[in-house]
Amino acid sequence: MAQIFCFSFLISNMETITLDEDINVMYVTASSFPDGVMAAFDKLYALVPQHGSRHIYGISRPEKGVITYRAGAEMMAEGEARTLGIESLVLKKGKYCAVTIHNFMKDIPAIGAAFQTLLAMPGIDPEGYCVEWYRANEDVQCMVRLKSMD
């Protein structure tokens, strides 16, 4: 019964958001998923200067048969990742299907459930990422990019 409630709750809270610009993200790759995720964020926070306006992301997708997880931070200046000696990627602008999880630390499995629901949606970008956009320190917006129609 709880799984049905969770699924219907996620569907009813799904929204489409638009990123008007590409987002340049620098990241640290987790050694494994899910066990290495916290260590990757710890390393990211040790390397990257924190600014109140810097957005933090969790970025994942299957690569070579396993989930690759990246703890990421929005770049604030051109070449910042190179200066810090870490890698970077671009989250493409466009439409994303999203679910916001409030107080996610009280229900970490809700993130996985949100992505299972999002990945089942028709029209997602097969080259896109599962994106966790950490907001207000308590909420996370789980997003997948939709295929471009242009």
C-alpha cells in the first residue's frame, strides 16, 4: 500500500521546468554508488569555495553497465574546474521533468523512488543525466531532461 501511495504522490507532484541556459558544473566522481556518494561530496566541499549563490548537484547515469555518480557544484568562473584540478560537464538547457522532495534527509530512499518514476516517463533524453538539485539545504529537486523537439 505504501508503494502505491508513494508512486501516486510523486506523479501528482511532478512538474516540468525549463533551464534557459546551460549550466557548467565541476564535479568529483564517487568511487561507487551509492556507498561512495557522501565521500565524493566531502571531497567536493573541501576543494570548492562555497558561495551562497553556488548551486550544488548530484549527477548520475549508467555508464559501462554501472551507475556513475558525480557530486557537483556550479562553476562561478570560466576555467574554475581546471584551476581546482577537477573535471566538468554541462547540464544542457531545455525542459526537465522534476519532482521536489522536501526534507530529503528524513527520507533518502524517496530520491531513488523519484528517479524510478521520472525515468519511466515517455520522452526523456537518453543522453541526459539524473540530476539532483539541492535547494535550501533541506529540499532536493530530482530532474531528468526531456528530448528536445527542435
